[in-house]
Amino acid sequence: MDRRRNPRITAMLPVRVWGVDAHALPFMQLATVRNISSSGAVVQGIRRRIQPGEVLEVQSGDDKAQFKVVWVGRTGTSREGEIGLETLPAEPCLWDQDLSRYSELVGTG
């Protein structure tokens, strides 16, 4: 049974992510959003060690918002390099308000 609060939509969206890694070093890198919901996203391609609870800035196109890291994929697993992000209260939604738009784009190339 799925315990998620909001439905997720598969998406492959390029984003820019920046913040502070687990070694307290600032970083900025390009990554890909793998899926989205109205309350967060899963980002893949993260090469830095990030701690849950950290706040990161994510930019999609010209829009930016801050997110809290709620989980980090374990090293040596298929989730390595992935992070789960939760939208912070009062932050703008980076994804189109109509999430069905993204589901239509997936698979169309």
C-alpha cells in the first residue's frame, strides 16, 4: 500500500541544485528531477554527500525554491545519488500547478 500523501508524476527535468554538503562545503551542480508531486520531488545525479534535514536551493528554468532533504539514497544501492526533497512552506511550487501536464510529456520524447 502506498503511504504517500500526494500522487507522484514521472518526470525527467534538468535542474540546478546548490547548498552545503555533509562536509559543510558549498556546492552547485546540475541534476535531474526523476519524479514530482505537489509536496516535493526525487532528484537523481547528486554527486555530493548530503544529510537529511539540509535545506537546498533548486532551480528549474528561471524559477527557484528551497527544499528540505528528507531522505538520501544509500551508497552501493540503486538509490545512490538520489535525494528526496520536500517543499518548504511559503516556497513557490517549481512545477506547473497542473501536474498532469508532466505526465503527458513523459514518453513523448
